[in-house]
Amino acid sequence: MENEEKMMTGEESLRIITEMINKTKFDIRQGSFYLLFWGWLIFVCSLSDYLLQKFTDIAHPYYVWFLIIPGVFVSMFYGFKTGQKAKVRTYAGTLYMWIWMGFLIAATVLFIIQSKRMDLVSPYILLLAGLPTFISGFIIKFRPLILGGICFWILALGIYFAGPSFYSLGTAIAMLAGYLIPGYMLKNRVDHDKV
Amino acid sequence: MTRFKELDPILHSQLRLAVISLLVGIEMAEFTYIREQTGATAGNLSIQITKLKEAGYIEVTKKFKNNYPQTLCSITKLGKQKFTEYVNDLKDYLSPKQNAK
């Protein structure tokens, strides 16, 4: 930036304003970590649950879901570390964070309410998860994530009517469509620095 | 070339306008981030940030992060209001009706 007292034309002022405002857009790369991390974790849990139910006599196949607990800690640790490194806090970034925090709280409440029938929780979790996914897609203007959110809702409806035997498989498909595919697309986005 | 001496003199300077334009879209930013984005020298930026702070356009908070000093800047309500006024004034100056005079 040149000498601060240099006179500017209106065009120069506008150029500076536009250039600076464009630099402050939310860095979407931080979102791709969570999509891929949670996408893979829940995909592995749900598919394992499905395969164990289908092909083994294991008494409690849903125990694989306990992997979610260390997952929450890994997520929190990552969030803490990236938060410490961050040199800037955007409104979109804060909104993005609180939407997902809200989902985490709602999901915890749902788990408590449904604690006696955890085997029936999948359609409701997909229903809840669709909302932050859908809104996040709009915040970062990323259509695959918006479509991912819609996929969650369609699959929530689909597995609800298909019955409990399809819950785990439906959840695995939802992870592919809602988190993993948009997550990898986000990661590999051509204009990878800022969007 | 049209000159704009009538515009808010606090904002009508390249670096101060850049700082305010950067801060208007975010909650807060570190001094080093502002320096990277504006390409200004630390000394010059420090002077301009002080001017903006004294005018009440921005708020400056000093903290420590990992034992290193950290300067955080955020725009104030007055800063947002002045920025909006500046942009509106700029629009008036740039409108064909005004330029034709």
C-alpha cells in the first residue's frame, strides 16, 4: 500500500474497497476437514454396523458407534488448534461454527431422549444433520453441499419407510452423498485459496 | 481527474480505507493478517491503525498468544456508519449526473 496521504480518485477508492472486501470471504477449506473426518467416521461405523448385523451373530453390533466419542474429542482438538492459529474471524466462519455446534447439541439431546431405543435414531439424526449441511452449503455458496443436505432428508424419509434393517446402510449412503463427495469436491476445488 | 477532498479525510487515504474495508466484513483480525492483506509496512500500518483508533472507527485489543503479543482489530459501530457514509458519498461523486456538472 502506497503513501497514506496520496490523493485518490473515486475509481481508486472503489478498487481498494472491492479488493479488500473480496479478501475477507470465509475460508472454506476448514469446512472440508470436518466433512471428511465425520463422513469417514460415520460411514465406517454405519457400514460396520450393517455388515455385522447382516453377516455375523455378534450380540451388540452397534458398539461400533462408540467410535463417535473419540471422534468428538479429535474434532474439538482440531477446532481448538485451528482457532488458535486463525488470524482472522469472519462472520460466515462464526455462523458456520455455531450451526454445527447447534447440531451437536440437538443430536446429543436426541440421543438422550432416544437412549432406550438407539436402534431407531438414524432417520432422526439424518433429518437433523440435513439442516446444517444444507445451510452450510448456502453460506459457502457450494451446491454439492446443498444437494448433500437434501440427500440427507430424502434418505431420512426413505429409511424411515424402508424399516430399521435399512437404517445403517441408509446412513452410510447419506455419508457418501452428504459429506464425503462434497468434502472431496471442496478439498479439490480449483480456486482452492479463497472462495 | 476528479479529486475528493470533501470526503471523510480519515477514510480517504489508501491504507486507512483498505483497513476499514477489510474490517467491515469480518469480526476481527490480527495486525499481521491486515499487514499481509494490505501489503503495508508494519510501521506505516501501525500509524494508520492508531489514527483510525483515535477517530473511534476501530477498536484495538492487545493480548498474548503463546507468549507473543497479539494485536486484534475490529471495526466499531461508528466505523461502520462512517464507512457506509463514505461509500454513499463516493457513489454520488461517481454518478453520471454529478460527473456531468
